[in-house]
Amino acid sequence: MIRKHLRLLTPLALLGLLVGLADLSHGSVGEDEDYYMQGLLTREQYNQVQVLEKQNSFIPDGEEDPKEHLAKKTAKAKSDSSKKTDKTPADAKTVKSPNKKAEKTKNTAVKNPNSVSEGEQQYNPIKDECPPIGLESLKIDDFQLHASSTKRYGLGAHRGRLNIQAGLYEDDLYEGAWCAGRDDTLQWFEVDARRLTKFTGVITQGRSSLWSSDWVTSYKVMFSNDSHTWITLNNGSEDLIFKGNREKEIPVRNIFPEPVVSRYIRINPRSWFTRGSICMRVEILGCPMPDPNNYYHRRNEVITTDDLDFRHHSYKEMRQLMKVVNEMCPNITRIYNIGKSQSGLKLYAIEISDNPGEHEVGEPEFRYTAGLHGNEVLGRELLLLLMQFMCLEYLSGNQRIRHLVEETRIHLLPSVNPDGYEKAFEVGSELIGWSLGRWSNDGIDIHHNFPDLNAILWAAEAKKWVPRKMFNHHVAIPDWYQSTNASVALETRALIAWMEKMPFVLGGNLQGGELVVTFPYDRTRSQGVVREQTPTPDDHIFRWLAFSYASTHRLMTDANRRVCHTQDFAKEDGTINGASWHTAAGSMNDFSYLRTNCFELSMYVGCDKFPHESDLAEEWENNRESLLVFMEQVHRGIKGVVKDHQGRGIANAIISVEGINHDIRTAADGDYWRLLNPGEYRVTARAEGYSLVSKKCEVGYEMGATRCDFTIGRTNMSRIKEIMEKFKKQPIKLPMRQLAAQGSRRRRLGT
């Protein structure tokens, strides 16, 4: 009956239906013929997809060298610059094909011992592996995930996403996997791709849990076009049984012997850990079939028009790309390193400024860092994209970028932990799990490896030592931390030396695994409390800085977006005080605030720590405006120079703002920058040996710091000490009348 109706269908309809019409368990000759025809059609469509992918590839055959590729773009930018005048950022962009680059060659030839049949027969993976369809990156909606049964809501199909994390205390809403309601071989986990898709493989994990041990050890894979009739992937006469996980965290990838085209895919567990239950976290590898009418265009999908190098870069490739950008824009860039990693890799930074290598009086210094956790690689690639973008846009005459470069000294440090990144990069984006490559080579979490200055300051405040015996800023680093035996990573020491050398005003460190911006303090003030709102004296400006990034990000403040893991930060405008999320002593953010003038925040730029490179273009669009807007905030507040009566700048003069119990200091040339929200402030400048001076400084709503300079004079006591030192502390034998006349003359001259 089925074959009779099939004769009436068009070849196009056959293509859509033949994937799933026959159940192999019934085994009739006619159904086997239909399955054979489906296989032929699948291979035909697969070949068509290969041709289209080749035509739309970001880099043509032979893989054009990144230097040549970017050089061509630079030449185009230079030729276009003569035609462009006063362009907006949108006007300055080049047009790029909407198709995205496929997975790097390194990860396409996978030697996976887990993809075997019941007879342990090994299959060679397909040459061109498809990228993830988006369970981890949230491209796949909750409504596209289904299951045969569910243990409870928090373990429903919507939680069956690769690398999803459960909370510290598991609950009925946010747990760490899909878990079946019953433990038998009739259970399944299903994904509806909502369009014909060329499926090439499956990646699985066990349940994320501190208290349970649950994972699937083997499974079958089934396909359908109508979700009613299913075909099991087989090896001729028998169903293929894929080996699953051996523990709950390390992902296992299985590549199909041949790709299969269908709309639905099911994973049918066949065995599981003996002391556990059927629980899985899953990612599906698949390429959408050609859609000439754009019927299945994903809602809210964004395609970038920036022609940049959208791919993951090894350490060597990163260094080469930085060199290419430097050669393209030699007048506004400089490459330098701040130190070395534990394995000896240099920590390269690139400076973007109209006078590279020089601190200009009155010009604020800004920094972005990324890769403190080596496996959180999106931030690293965003900074590599940012430096390309700023170079090309500067050459193209983009006035916004030109103003930013000419008025700001910008430092980008893309990879703080290159050792950890190389470990993650070697395994690949889908197989690193949640923590591989996170730490430095000697097992240290760099972001939380700084001295705990919070405890020192708070203890001094409790003893009422501040400000009489101790300042409320530039807290001293304890001696024990600086000893050679302290558990301090080389990367951390390099960061501290860099932070103390450069007069940074504002900084952001890009991290991954969430969509939120966090601001200090990161440590709770109350002892033993895991979560507690712990604001700094500058809480208002910190909240604004965090919101400036989150509100301009495409997803962070979207109330309709799905929660990454266990907390809905969109309800809090995509921002949160670090200590109210989870306490962490010795964070980079707190150290930067308490030891230097720099206000530091953390940007968690994506749910997926290591997104597939086909997603990089969209992630760039998600974050590009935020990266620029946050940099521009360095020009908010007041700035100025503190001088003596001879016009010489005074270094380390203290700038105090009435009502804010946190001061800053001037740089070597006497210039300073104080981030403040709009309003009127009474500001005081003082320095050792000088009289203090106060004045009112008003901050407006328009962008651009208000100029607020100070001229301060020496105190009488400091003059006396200076004279005493000059005469080697000998009594000065002058008549009292002569001394009084000299003092009167100095006052008239203002010295």
C-alpha cells in the first residue's frame, strides 16, 4: 500500500519522505528497496551540499594565507578610503557572503574508537564533518527537544544539552541532563531540526551532578521525517550500536559511516551505568539542506557584513594574525609581550593608538583581556576580530573608530592563558567538556589567583585605621604573596606587573559559559556567606559600566532568551554584582579596583565556552557594539592634571571625591581620570608636602570627561624640611626680622 502511494509522488516529495517510511524491524523486501533508494538520494543530496559548501567557503581552495587574505581586504579598504568621507560604522563595512566557514580541517578527520557496531567493526568518519546544529549554543529551542519520558521537570528534554550545568544544589527547575522516567530500552531523546538536515554524528555526555552518577554507555540512532515512522541506522543486516560514555563529564563523539538526511533524529539508549539511570546531555552534528526560498531562515538570525578572519587560531596563528594587523596599520598599532606562561609562551598584547608606545598626557588607557580560563575561547577570538575591525575601519575612514583611536590608548591581550588554550584547541570545540584547559599548566585558576586585598582593607576599616593609618585605595600586596614559594602563576605575576606599570582607567576581561556582566566586589564581606550583595563605594558607576555592555549586546537583556544554565540574568538587565552570584576571593576585578586606578569588570560573552567556528561570525555581531560602547565609557567622568606652582606635574597625588570612600592617584605626569556618573561633585587633590585644594566639578550626560585641573602649593612645613635638608639640618643664623621679610616676599610671589 505504501509503495502504491509512493508511485504517485513527485521525486521532490520522495526525497522528503523516503528517509523514514520503512521500519527495518519488519524486514520486507520492498521496504529494504525503499531504504536503499533513500540511501542513494541521501548521498546525492550530500554531494550537492558539498558543492554548495565549496562554492560558499570563506577561504577558497588551497586555503588562502590569512596574511594575503587580510592584505587584500586592506588594499580594498585603502582604495575605498579615498571615496569615503565621514562614514558611519555601518557605512564603513564591506559586504560578505552569508555562508559561514566549516569546521577546521584538524577536526574533520576524527579517529574515534567509540564509533563501532556490536561486532566492534570500525568505520572511517566522513571527510567533511558538519558543525553542531545548536543544542549547546541554544540555536535549538526547548520546543524542538522531546523525550519518551522524564523523571521530573528539571530533568526534562530541554535540559539535555551538551555541557549544560546543574546548580550546586539541584532543584526541580535547573538540573544537569535529560533523565528518562524509566530505565529500559524503550526510552529515547529526540531533536526536531525543523527542516531537512544532513546528520553526520552525535556527541554525548552524562549528567552534570555532584551527587549522582548517571550516563548512557551505548545507544542506537534513529531517523524520521514525520516523527511517526522511524529508521534505525544500521550496518547492512544489523543495527549500529554506538559506544557511549565511560563517565559523566568527558564528551564522546560518534560519526556516522555515511550522512543521513532527515528532519528528526532520535537517540535510543541501549545500556547505562549499572549504578545509575538513563541520563544524557547531547549535541547533534548536522548541515541544513539547501533552502533556496529561505523558508527555514532561523528567527532573529544575524549575518555579519564585516569581512574578517572568522576561525579559531592556534598560538602560532594568533601571533601571525597580530603581525599581519600590525603590518596593515603600522602607524596605530604596536605588539609587545607582558611576560611568559608557565610553558614559556609569550603573552602578546597589541596596542592601538595614534602614538603607539607612548603615554600621552590627558589620554586615558583602556584594556581588554581574554582567555584567563584557557578553554573559554570566544573572548580570545572576539579580541582578534576587534583588532582586525579597528584597523580596517580606521583605514576606511570610520570617524567613530578614528576618534576612539586618537583619543584613547587601547591595549588588547587576547590570551592570558595560552597553555590552557592549546590543550582545548588540540581536542576541539565539541570535545573539551566544561573544564579541560581552564587552568594554567601548574593547575591554577588565574582569574582568582590575585592577593585577597578585600580582607586586608575590611580588617583595617573594622579597626578604624582608614584613612589615618591606611589608605582606602592602592592597598599594599602582602609580603607572603610576593615570595617565590607562593602559589602564584607566572601569568598572574605578569598581569600584576603590567597593571602596575600602565595607568589603566577601565578594563574588561572576557570570559565564557554565561551571558552576563559582573562587577566588584567578587567576594562577600560576611564570613562564610556564599552569596551576598557586596557593593564597592563606586557601585553606581560600576552598575552603569556593566549595563553599557549588557544593554548593547544582542542577547544579554533579552527577556525571552533561554537561560544558559541555572540563573536568569536577563531579569537583572544582564548584570550582577559578583559576590551576589558566587563569592570568590582574590579575583582580578577586586585586585584591580583596590590596588590600581583601573575599574575592572568581567564580561561572560556566550553560553558556549568554545563555540564552533561556524558560529563566530554571529557571536561577533552579538558582541561588536558592546565592545565598542564599553571602550567609549573610559571617557566618562572627570579628568585633569595636578601641578605645582611651577607647572610641573605631581605624580601620586590623591584625588578624592566627597561621598565616595575610594580615592585614585595621578600618573607619572600628574594626569588623572576619575570615572563618575553625571552629577556635581566636590573633588579634592592633595599630595605629600602640598596643601590640599578642593573644587566643584560637574559631569554632564554627553560623552567626554569634564576637565578638572588642580594647582597645589607646598606647605610651610615641607619648605622648612627642604631648607633643613639643604643646609644639612644646621640652624640657620638669620635675624628674625630678615626671616619674616623673606616669608612675606615668598607669599607675595606665590612660592
